[in-house]
Amino acid sequence: TGELPSRPAQGGETSLPATGKVLGTFDVVGAAQMQAWAAAGGTAVVVPVIWADAQPTQEGKVTLESAGNDGQNVLTEIAQAHAAHLQVFLELDLQYPPDWVKRTTPEYVDQAGTAFSSAEPGRDVRDWVWSQTGRNAVASFVAGAIGALQPELEDIAGIRAGGGMWGEMQYPSDGSTIDGQPSYWGYDTPAQTGAGLASGEQSSRLPGYVYGQGSAAEDSTWAAWYLQSLGNFVHWYVLQLRQDGWQGPVYVLHPSYGLRDKWSPRSPEYEQQLAQGTDFAVQMDAYDKLADVWPWSTWADDAEPYYHPGDTVNSDMAAWRELLVLAQERGLASHILGENTGGGGTPAIERVAGGAVRAGYQGIFYMDYPALIAGGGLLLSALR
């Protein structure tokens, strides 16, 4: 099986071999599980740095002793993975902010004035898109984490980036609606007035305006601002990683379905994706000129019952295929990776194998790794 290189080539981008796929998984804890995953044919794992555990106080430095999976030492996890000849993809988990960040960073606010928060781990994010306070907190964590990882940094295969719920590139999504519309999360003070606005962002061009309640021109202006603001964040985040010493591959996590060409701009489908900020084209355009930054689909097991070979109607395409097509158009498909949404058993594995892997994804990270290694890894072999 081919592998991504463990470090970028000097003066250029990383390169994948002509054959073979990266086969990764999540939540593998301890040397025994690492060895079992490798023995079954796995080639990579994701190791997190959980923000709340790594930087519990605002004044404290970032530490890795208990910031990994199940409170493990991150450096120990990396060493165990390498001992099993597994590649390590790192994740700086902004989706688990410490309490001091939750207290000091503005919450996202919707058009009804309701602030977003969640009791569910992985969802309780704050505004580091428009808020400079939020950006400063993220910058402190990123710099501290990269510094603490220096002993192992050269042997990390890539860093996953997103910044929203579940670590993905999106605004909050809690199913809430106001007067039949989804909650749009661009109404806190920095976003609306510019007070405390993050460097490189713009406050709303139409303060107080709510998408769908004015003219088509106003909708277009507001939507462009809302979507581009998220793109500006991921652009800033990648540059922050570079500034702090990470020069290797960065993988941007693209969730959900994306905006599709045939949808009416005021259809429920369009409005829901707009509220999440999941316009794949706008997102990719925010980083496609940055060196060694690649797309990663978080819905590689999406079904596509309406698609047929040669079909160019993107509303017929699965989320992973739409992302792949846009990546091909931008020269970003050579390193595209993906993951499933979790569970699903054999049917989900078959969808990934017959869909994203066959179409050209260069690697798949599969949740629920015990199902893959059961029976001697027969299901895992389907993903090769």
C-alpha cells in the first residue's frame, strides 16, 4: 500500500505515489490497538490535540500530557503509531474549547438575537470567524501546540483543519428556525458593527439584513459576505499554522452537501446549506492558491441514487463527488482524502469502496475500525 510522505519535500508540495491508498481510522488508543490496526492493513491514524485539555487556563502554556484520545499523552500516541508503522494525521481540536475561551469569546448570534451554545461535546464552538478575541485565542492554542509538537513535527503526515462544529469548516447548525428560515449566525457585534472585528474580515455590508427578506440583489450581497467570511477564516488559519512552523500538508474538512447549481436561491435546500456556510467552491477558492492545502470530505459514504457515469448535473452527485469535481477543476484532486460519517456496516463500506475510492480519492479514514478489522480485515481490503 502506498503512503503519503511523512514530511514535505523541501521547496515543494508533498506527493502521493501512483498507486495505493491511505487507509486510516480514528479513536485507536494504545499500542495494542495501533498494532492490530496496522496488522489488519491500516496505514494511518488521526491523533487529536484537544484544546480544553491542552490549554485549560488562559495564562497557561499548551501541554500535551493528557490532550490526546481518552486523556492520553499526544506524544506517546504519535510514538505508538510510528512504532506500528502508521502515519499520523494531527487534528487541533478547536471544537472543544476550554472554559476560559467560552467565557471570553463572543458566541455566534442568529437573526433573532439568540446566541449559540451547546451542551454536546464537539458542537459548543465560539466565534473565531469575525471576532478578533476568538482569533487571538485560536492563535495562542495553535502556536502552543505546534511548539510542543516540535520533537515529532517532522514525522506528521498532515494536519486536519476546519474550525467549526466537529472540527469541520462550517457555521453552527442546530436545526433551529426563525419564521420558517434556518438560523443564520452572522449577527454578533463584530459581524454586524465591526467592533472587535478580526483582521482581514469585513462587517456586514447590510447591517441587520436577513437573507430572504429583501431583493435578490440584497440576498446575493449578504450571502457572498457570509460565505466569504468563513473562507477568510480558513485562509487565516492555514497562514497561522505556517507562521507557527508547520510547513507540511493541511487538509480542510468539508462537511455536508454543499450548494448546488439547480437549487433556487430561496429553496429550503439552498437556505440550509447557506446557513451552514457550506459552499464548497467558495471554501476551496479561499485556499487553492496556498501551497500544500487539500480538500477532505467528511461524507465519503454519501449515496448518489440519481447519478450515472458522465452526468454533469451536480445536484445528482453525492457530496464527495461534488467536492472531487471542484477539486479537479482547481488542481487539488491529487491529494483529496475523505472519511465516512460513522457506522453503517458493510453497506457503507461498499458505498465508499465503489464510490469515492473508485472515483479517485487518495485515501479514506473510516470510523468504527473494529468492524473493518473483524474477520481478518476482509472489509478493509475492499477499500484498497
